[in-house]
Amino acid sequence: MGIRLILQPPWVRFVLCALIFAVVWGLFTSLQSTYEFEGAVLSAIVFGAALGGYFTFATQAVHRAALEAISGLDQAGSSRAIDAVLHGGAPHDPDVRAAATRLGRALLRNKSAGQLRRAEQWTWVAYVVVLVAFAAAATSFPNDRLYFLVLASLWAIAIPISMRRSRRLQRNVTLLAEGPY
């Protein structure tokens, strides 16, 4: 999730996540060969609400840690800390720099470099397994081939982008933590 979204209150995160998941689920179910509009809308609402609730609950600890990391900063300081975590570059103000470091560590869930490396390896294993599963499903269900090919294509694009973003975040937090205060 984006840093600015994780800093929002839980109800905002729930509504936004539920809406996004419902729309995406509705679009994907419209690609299926057994598409029925009423069933697709109902399943999109239920799926969106369920995943929105799950992601809101699952990110609550990160939300609290991120809010605590930037507490005491004004709006401009918070923005500079967020920009430092996202785009790199160390703020000159030591309080903003310390807050940016704490914010980055909160977003990385206070994991060490080794833990992050192992998590990345498992993510790549899961990536390959899911791609193989999508390929098998596309060949096993010829009527829904487009559905599985679209899912596989999005999966093949989204995971490497997510991994690249995570590495950039790790690099920025490391650079923030190494510099003088």
C-alpha cells in the first residue's frame, strides 16, 4: 500500500480498498464465460468488502507505527519525511530525517536486511508457482482462457514492480539510517 494511504484512518482505507477490489473483481468476472451481471455485481461487493476489511485489519499495526513515526512533525515535515522514504535524499532537518527513518522501518515492518532478502526469495518462488498455476488453468479451461491470461499478465507485471518498489524503499531507508543526524 502507498504511504499516504497507510496514514489514513481505518475507515478511509477500508472504503478505498473495498472499492478498488470490487471494481477489479467485477472486471475480472466479466471476462469469464459464465458471466451473469447480477451475480458479478453481488460477488464484487462481497469480495471487495471482505478483502477491504482484511487489508484494513492486516495493516493496522503498520498504520499505528507509521503515525507514531511522524508524530510531532507539522504537515511540511511529514511531507518531507514521506518524500525522503519514497524518493530518497536525506532531509537536512535531523527531526525530519529521524522521522523518515522510523517511517521507513515501520513500512518495512522492522525487518532486518536478511529477513527482507528471504521474504523476497519466497515471493519469487510464489510468483513462479502462481504463473504456472495460471498457465495450467488457461490450458485446462479453454472457455475461460482469456480470464486466466489476463490474470497471468497482470501478475507477471505487478509482482516485479512491487519488488522493485520494495527494494527502492529498503535502499532509501538504509541511506537515511546511515547518515549523520
